[in-house]
Amino acid sequence: MSLKEFIKNSPKTELHLHIEGTLEPELMFSLAKRNKIEIPFKNVDDVKKAYNFSNLDSFLKIYYEGAKVLIKEQDFFDLTWAYILKCKEDNIVHTEIFFDPQTHTDRGIDFDTVINGIFNAFKKAEKEFGLSFKIIMCFLRHLNEDECFKILDKALAHKDKIFGVGLDSSETGNPPKKFEKLFKKALENEFITVAHAGEEGPPEYIWEALNCLNVHRIDHGVQCLKDEKLVEILSKSQIPLTVCPLSNVKLKVFNNLGEHNLKKMLDKKLMVMVNSDDPAYFGGYLNKNLIEIQAALNLSQEEIKTLIVNSFKSSFLNEEKKKEWISKI
Ligand code: ADE
Ligand code: ZN
């Protein structure tokens, strides 16, 4: 079996995916038409041309613009269902996705509209395809903590649907420490916590996510290699780092996949795996991320297997389910 086939055939899990980042241009246009929303693009090609980013912030501007076509519960359902079909195609058997409620509530969309649309799509997929899932609500870190507290209060009414909380959006200048009280309250309410840290931001942000927010996983974390002591702690504790190769190149964290530090992270025995982040914007879903990073870094079958196994190990599945899936790789 070729490595490409091995990647495609293995059951997989995905741990770092923004559901709003799966909004393909075609669906963006059809939702814009359905909801009579003006978008600043003439056609699909025009949209794709705009996906030329210089850093995280230049991407976020377009990503928040695109999300404006999502209005009704059915829109959130359709968005999620389209991603679920990609999971089927890529043999993803378990997924832990992010959603950004503030991107929508700030435009006057009800919190319930957003979460119900997403949750109902996953419940249908669970029933029809056996896909398992967890939903993680991200706070937008460029906003202030008070606004985030209001969203946390809304989430409490949906505790049965939301498994954990995370932190995303513009990293530089918005350190994890800014949200220490918010995450304390989330933890008191038994949400698990994760946070984006060390995507563009410095290793200090990873330290803060660990020490101030008590996170189970660091999203991205690729900047950790700049700090030896941090690498030692991450390797010892096996705190997962949800790495997203195509995203990192699109957002100019690395010049190209050949310069990505994933192999170095594997060599340091860090708990890393591969994810797609915002695949509609970054040019590929999970299999494409795995296939392209394998080729660029010449990863062995053993290393690819480690990445896939790590993803199951790092998931919030129970130990029995983890074992069951890992035995099938
Ligand atoms: N929101 C969506 N994708 C993101 C990323 N890669 N980093 C931070 N915030 C995001
Ligand atoms: Zn992300």
C-alpha cells in the first residue's frame, strides 16, 4: 500500500477545525442568494483570488466577512452537513470542532440559532454514519473579557451540546492571561479548556495557556521550539499540540511546507498531530494536509502512523473508544 493510500484508508480524528472555516465559496454564494446578503465578490474565482493572506489578521478579516452569509439555523446546519460529507470522504470517524458564536451574535444572530444548527447536523451524522463528535465554543480573543462572560452564560443553557471552550482570533497583543477569570468560570462549570497559542504569538503565550487557562491541548503551538524549557515540559506532560500545516503556510508562519517544523516536533517526542484548521480557506481538508506534509518532509509510514495515533490519543473520546480505533490503524 502506498503512503497516500495508507493515509486515505486509516480511520482518523480531527481536533482543530473551525466550522466557519469550512464555508466553501460555492456555499457562500448560494447562502448569500438565499438570504439576500451582499458579498464583495463577483464569482467563485473572485473569492479564491482574495484568499491570498499575509498573516493571521489578513485572513481573519475575510473569514469574518464570509461568515456574514450565515443567518438561519438551516444555514448553520447546511454548513456543518457539508463538512460532515468531507469527513466521510476523508475517513474521519471522530471530530472535535470549534465554533465562534461571537462572530454571529455580534451581527444580531441568536446564540440558539447557531448551536442548534451545528448540533442537529452532527446528531444526524452520528445516527446515519456513526460519526462521533465534540463541540468546542471559542471566545474571540480580540474582544474584551466582559463580552466573553456574556457568551459563557449563554453556553450554560447548552451544556448538553457544548463540551469545552477555546480561544481563537487575533493572537498578537491578546495573551491568554487576559482571559484567566473567564476560563476559571468555564472550568468551575465543568467545560474542558483548550486555547490557540504559539501560532504567531511567542512561547510565553503557550506558558500562559498552560498556567493561567489550565488547557488540555494547545492549538497550533508551533512556536514552542523557540523555548527549550517549554519543549521539555510539553514533551514530559504529553500535552497535545494541534498542528495545521497548510494553514501555517497560507498564513506565512512558514514559507513553505518543506520548512515546517512538524518533523522536529516529532523528533522531540511532542504529542503532535495534523489538522486542517480552516480548510475552505487554506486549500485542503485533513487527508490533503497529511499527504502534502508527508511528501514535503519525507515522513515515514511509522511517523504518519504516530500522527494518526496521537490524534486519537489526544481526543476527548473515552479510553475504550480510543483503543478500539487505534487497533484499526
Ligand atoms: N479563527 C479561525 N482560524 C483561526 C486560526 N488559525 N487562528 C486563530 N483564530 C482563528
Ligand atoms: Zn484554528
